Amino acid sequence: MIKKIVAALFIVLVAGVAILSLGKQPEPLAEGSESANMLASRHYSFIREDLRLVDDNRPTQANKDFDGADARILETSYWYPVNDQGEVPEGKHPLVIYSHGFASTRYSGKHLSEYLASNGYIVIATDFPLTNMNAPGGPEVKDVVNQPGDVSFLLNSVIAWSLDESHVLSGHLDESRIGVTGISLGGMTTTLVSYHPTRRDPRIKAAASIAGPSSSFSETFYESVDIPFLMLAADSDALVPYDVHALPVLDRVQRSSLVTIAGGTHLGFAAHTGILRWLENADSIGCYSVLKNINTEEEPWHELVGTPEQGVLYEDVPLPCENRPLPVGMNPLRQHMSTVLAIYSFFESHFNQAPEKRIYFDRFLHEVMPEEIPEVSVRRRTS
């Protein structure tokens, strides 16, 4: 009898796992389309390495019951392409630095990191000391102002590896092709490290914010830097409202494009949220997590970000999840497809070494994607 019960429970467990992992699959991209072919394209295998990096030159601030530290400890992963011989392909490769969102981890960009690495990119990401989900004292959103320094430290580390003859990446980094991207608070980190008058890193050549908060940045904020900028956003985003964060970008950033996913959600951009496709709206979980971890009644902290003279707007920032009930959202697995294609084609339109390829990827991003994927629309600033 006991064996039969165990066997029955095992069958139920297997069936449950199968349903969760294989059920409710998204509608695929049109067979034979350029979008479907690009999404399936993998030129290389890839390897991921995990390590702990320590920046001894910058402290970690105190946070609730955490007393702070003299250094910033960065639990880090990096991905790189390998050929059939298990070696990094010859030549120099572009680098993309990924930044995670609030109360998340570096693996929230796993789908982007793996896809980019399998197409010739080096990618590095870290768990930021005080905004990751396991931060001592709990995630603290205001530490985002210190994260541009973390991104620069990661960049310094990869450059050092490229100069180290004993490192697997020795001689393989192209310092003229460095990009940054990130989701949510990581999108804000991307914007800060790319454009902030005192925190920006001039080595960055292209930036892509994915649903990043940007309502506090005026046109003045972006004026001192001339690099291409992409905002990828969902018009049903419950946590970072589209109208006040994404839509103004074209009016404020000179070399900008806005990719909009109709019916997409905020959490639908992140890699680990595929399981949330069983919910009517993935942001219902995000709203619970964010509102649990932030103090919605605390005083504004614009001065930590910058001054009005630097282009920081001292205006009220819309609170997340104010509009309820949430509409039915897109299957996150479907949203992942457009996310990967938009980020990859954006960087390739600037980093591909063949001029005709750069033109192709620019056309794909701005014309082909919105033609082939019904929920995607793309606008480019024209002046």
C-alpha cells in the first residue's frame, strides 16, 4: 500500500512539474520570419563563471540592522562565447554590463546574458550590495546612487582580465564597444552610469534601459553625452508607469529610440518570471514585493541623485501599483522574445563591425520587429 501511495505521489509530482514547465506556452513567432530566425540564431556555445569581487575603495553604507562595511562585496557572474574547440573565438568582443532590478539578482538577466554570449558578446552582471533580494538589512532602493560606481568597477575588472595573459579573456575585450543595460532599478542604474554629470563612465558607448525609472531626468540631464539610447518598456507596466517614465524619453534624449510592448508587464522582462505566466498579470507579485520592501511615505531623495542644475527634476515620483485592478497581462515567455531581440539588435546596430550589418540590425529594430510582432511598436527621435 505504501509503495502504491509513494508511486501515486511521484506521478502527481512529475505531472505537476511537467505542467508548470511545459504548460501555457506562448504563441511562437511566425515561422520563417526574420524575428524567429534571429531569435533561434546561436553562433557559439557559452560559459558562465561565478566569482566574488571586492571593491576596497568604496564602502557599503549602513542599512537598518546592518552596520555597513568598508568595502563593496559584489557576487558576480560573467558569460563569454566559446567555439567548437571550447575556446573564446579569435579577436576582440564587445562587452555588455547588465544591472538587475530592486529586490532581484544578477540572474534576472539570464536570458539576455546567455543569448548575447552565444552571439559573440562578453556579459558581466553582479548582485548589487544593498538592492539585491538578499541584501543585509533588506533591499534599500536609495543605494541605486552608488551602483554606477559598481558598474565602473565591473568594467575595470573585465579590462584587467583582458590584459592578464593567464585569464581566459586575455586579449578578447574590445574597449571601443562597451554597452550597458538593465531592468527596472537596473535601468535607472544604466541611465545614471551613462549620462550622470559626475557618476557617468565615459567608456560606455551605448545604453539600453528596460523599464527603468526616468521621470526625474530632464532633457538637460542627457545633454552632455552623445551616445545612442534605447528605452524598452511595456505600456501596462504597473510598477514603473509607462506614461511618465518611458513616453517622455524621445523628447529628452537626443539619440533615442522607444520600443513599446503592448500588454506587457514590468516583471515580464525578467528571466525568472516565466513561471508567473500562470497568473493573469505577473505584476501582481511584483507589486506585493515592492510595496513590502519600500517605504512609500518617506521623504523624496532627489538630492541623492543630483541637483536641478544637473537636470534632476525635484518632482513627485509616481508610486508603483497605484492603478488597480491590474489588466490581464502578456505571457512573460512571449515578452522575453521581444526583449531579447530588441536588446540584441540595438547593440548590434552600433557594435557590429560590418557597416552593412549595422544598417541591417537598425532596420530590423525599427522596421522589421514592429511589422512581424504585433504587440511591438518602435519610435525613433527624428531631430
